[in-house]
Amino acid sequence: MPRSLLLAVLVVSVCLSAAAAQTQPTSSGNLQAGKDLYLRYSCYACHGYDGHGGAGARLVPMRMTGERFTAYLRSPRTPQMPLYSTRLLTDAQLGDVWAYIKSLPASPDAKDIPLLARIMRGK
Amino acid sequence: MVDVIKSLGFEYAAANPGSSFEGLHESIINYGENKMPELLTCCHEESSVAMAHGYAKIEGKPMLAIVHGNIGLQHASMAIYNAYADRVPVFVIAGNFRDAGARANGVNSYHSAQDMALIVRDSVKWDDEPGSLAAFAESMVRAYKIAMTPPMEPVLIVLDHDMQERPMPASPVRIPRLTMPAFPVGDPNAVREAARLLVAAQNPRINAGRMARTPEGIKRLVELAELLQASVNGGGDRVNFPSRHPLAGMGVGAPDVVLNLEVQGAGSPNPGAIPSSSGAKTINISSLDLFIKSNLQDFQHLPDADIAMAADAEATLPQLIEEVKRQLTPDRKRALQERGSKIAETHQQARSVAMEAAAFGWDSSPVSLARLCGELWAQIENDDWSLVSWQGFISSWPGRLWTIDKHYHYIGGQGAGAMGYGAPAAVGAALANRKHGRLSINIQTDGDLNYAPGVLWTACHHNIPLLTVMHNNRAYHQEVMFIQQMASRRNRGGDRAHIGTTIKDPNIDYAKMAQAYGMYGEGPISNPKDVAPAIKRALERVRKGEPALLDVVTQPR
């Protein structure tokens, strides 16, 4: 098999694996269900489509445990953060959202972004 | 009339044509040869006035906006209120068919009023409807003087249609000479006491609102801050203080003395409001104490103050600086240097934090606003540039990443928070920048552009170089968040917060919109790697003297 074709097969396999992982429930939640809820409840409005923040806090990397995350959404510390009661979202649904956020990739460090490093060194 | 207008040095008159000022219109383009002022064709009166608003923030003087009787003035009314709340001099002329015995039925009557100025009287500083050419000359000069005396505000002259068509009187009409008054300066005793508090303070903070009227205002504030080694919160309405100055920012800890310069409301410009309970001594210098109206509540809460000066802050700074110099002893100066070093350290830390935050979502699609502003900066930093849009909806990334130290580097926001200001104000500011050879950049929110996008055509028609980069988050995004919070308070969830707040389905193609108006347009751009090359291509157009638009699909904030 030519190397390029082998590489293509490998890439496709990896992608399929990743896609499968996206839809399978994990020990902590269903990623696809979590993503759907993240979008449906407009979490992105304050936290960005990839959880990297905006008007609201940065969520990635997710440092809360699933339990802590659920507890926070049941009783947020700031008035800007909407409260989600059990009437609106179950613990399992919040677990899905947490799992989805947990799966989102972290951003590069500022020092590893040449443009930002240049701005930092600038006048 | 045109001679009077020329005597006041108006460069431009923005107008959407209307029969109530057809006499003046014809005189400007023929008798006046369409120079000083040049007539700008606008597609909406709100655009005419907002263009004048943006122009004045760059040029420091008013531009004319001429509007049709009743209907044009009502279209313009929101933009006039924005300028009023932003303390910006805009000079509006409205036509009128004053004589009920002479006017025709039908549209001329619809465009007539017994008291035309009543429509906007709450949001202009002065208005008049002169009854003769001689009165017109005097009213125009008086209005200009009033508009340009702090606090600067819009003014309105209502101009009778029939008077515009009357023959010139036999005897020449006197055009009064414009002599601007010296601006009001703080009382010497109050200035001395303010200096005493500031020199003795352990941790003073200076808050600047709409303070710097001119480039000199920035220099004066730098001198005062460096003398006192005080932190300076430059606010978001004007360039008051260089963004990269070591004393820029909120300083260290709670202040014990606060100096508010043209700060509206009880505390200070956001962020950093000082609650009255903090115990800090407060000194307020504001020209707003000299002028206030009762109906529209833009004056906000009555500020607490230990010393209040009804005076123009920029004009008062030289006296305050001299008084501070007089009271500073060598020992005190040494102590202050130590304080300054700590503030500089905090400033540097804040900058590092900003850089870290800029990295978040750097590779995200839609494009992060930090990435967008970073990519822009990389391509304009060596130009003589001017950001002609507000940064409140873009998480202030230009202020956090760019070096803002000239008055034209940033023009602040709407004033009264009304959408529809951004695009035309950017075009007006870019127009003012054109003769200085500056590169104008407009980071344009999508919701704002949709109020009156015809101003894109005006920019093309009048060859106004301007790079517009869409912050296209496909929503009136602030309201998305507000509705979410409201739903939360009512335990209803935010899953329907998009209803009535988003601009999707279908998505608007802003590149095509620009192209339809005759402008170079590119997009939509969602991949962050495509942003820099697109900026480069668009800037090539702008540097040749034409407007261009990039549609960048962005993260919400």
C-alpha cells in the first residue's frame, strides 16, 4: 500500500474513532447530548462556542468536578450566570454538558503564539 | 446663507435631500460651488447626524447635517440624542414651511411645524428659527459658539423654506465675527484645596470621562499623573491617557482620594466606580454642572463630592498642575516615585493577563475577537491609524492589545447607547481622517450596521477610505444574555433566548451587501487562518483610497 494511502486510511480511522467517541456516553456523560444542550441553552453566548470565554468565564480547561459543576449551576455565585434548576435540566443533563466542556481542547499558551509574543514585546 | 455657513468653516454638510431646504441645497452646490461645505449624499438622516458625530470626535469641530422638516428631523432625532449624551458638537439645520398661509396642502404641510425644534429640544443645547437673513446670520454664529463651548452639544437652526427663496436684501447683511469665549476654569481656591488633597493622598486615582477635548488634554493629564504618580482610569469615551503608560489602569488597592474629570454619574466610568461608602475623598471637575436639562435622564445620579468645580476639566488642568507643583516638596516627590513603581508593576501584570486571555480561543472558529484584533494590529501598527468604532461590544481588545496614545486613535461610543450610530459615525470619522492621511479602521457590529447600511454607499460615493471589519456574531448579542438572565430569574431556562435576539436564518451576507453598494467586500470568514490574508487584501484597497469590508464571523464576545 502506498504510504500516502496508508496515511489517509489512518487519518480516516482516527477521525471515525473520534466521531464515535463524540457520540458515545462516557462514564461522566454523553458528549453529543452535552454539546446539543450547550448550544440549545446558549451557553456559548457568554462562554464562547469552544468554552474559551467572552462576556462570561473561561470554561476550558474545565477544572470543576462534575458534581461541583452541577452544584454551581444550581446555585451560581454571580447574577449574570443563569440558574438551572432540576425543573430545567436534570443532573444527568448537566453531567452531559460538563462532559462536553471537559472534552474541548485547551488553547495554546500566549507565549507559543508568535503574534501575541510580538505584541507583548512591542512598544 | 451660504456666505454665513462658509464664514464658520464648515467643511461638509451631510444631507438626505428634502424640499424644505431645497433653496439652501441649490445655493450650496451652485453659489457655493459645493466647497466648504461640500454636500454629502446620505441615505438616512440618522446617518447624516451620526456622520457629523463621528467627524466631530476626530476633527474637534462640528459638521453640518441638514434635514427635512418634521420627517427628516424625526429620523435624525435618535442620532441627535446620541451626540447630546456624548457631549459632541453637531450642527443641525432643519427646513420648515413656516407660513401656514403660503404653504401648499399635502406633503409641504406634513413637513411643517409651528415649533419644529420641539421635536428634539430636549437633546440640543440651543435652537432658533430666525425670521430674517440678518437674524439667520446671528443665530448661526451664536449656535456655533454655544455648541463649541463646554459642555459641547448639538444645536439646531430651523430654516424657513420661503426665506431661503427670498431675494437678497438691498443692504448687505452683517455676518457677526465668531469669537470663542475662554472656557470656564475652576475656582482658584477650590483648585488649591484639590491639589492639597491630591499631594497628601496615599493612593490617589484619577478617573477621566469625556475629558480630553483636544490632544492637549492628553498631555496635561499625563503631566498631572506623573507629578502625582497616580493611577489613571482613562475610561472608554475618549482617549484621555495613553493605554501603555505605566500609570494607566486601576492602580493598586482602594484609593483614598479620587479625582473625577468630566465623569458623568455618581462614581466613575466603568470599570472602577468608587462607591460613596468607600470613604475616599472625591474631587469632581465637570462642565456638566454648567448645563443640564430636566426631561431626558442622561445626567444620571448626583455624584458625591468633597470638592466640586463647575468648570471644564481640560481647561482647569494647567492651574491644577501648577498648584500641585507648588505644593510638592522634594521629600514628597521621592515618596511618590515609589508609589509609581508599584502602579507600573500592576500595569505590566495587567498587560500580561491580557495577553494570556487573548490566547484563549486563538484558533477557534468562529474567530475570537482577540485574534481578530491581534491580526488587525499586526498590519496597522506602523500606520498612522484611527479606530473609528466603539470597543464595548468587542471586549475592549484594541484597548488591551493596541497602543492607543493619540486623540484620534479611538473615538469612543454612541453616547446614549443607541444602535445605528456605529457605521455612519465610522464613515464620518474616516472622512475627517482622510485629509490627514490616516488609516481608518471600523470594527463593525452586525446589529448596528443593519439600522442604516446605506452609509456604505455614501462611503463609496464620496471615496472615503475606511476598512470595515464585521464583528458578525449574528445577534443583538447583549440582549441574548439579558433574556437568558431574565428567563433564569423566572426559572424558565435560556433555551428560547435566541427568539427575537439573533440575526440568523437566513444569515446576512455582508460581503455581498458591501458589493451591492459598490464596495470591495470579502467573506464570510470563519477560519482564523484566513483572517490575516483577507485583512491584507482589503487594506490594499483602503490604502489606495477606497472603502472595503470584510465579513468575519466571530465569537459572541
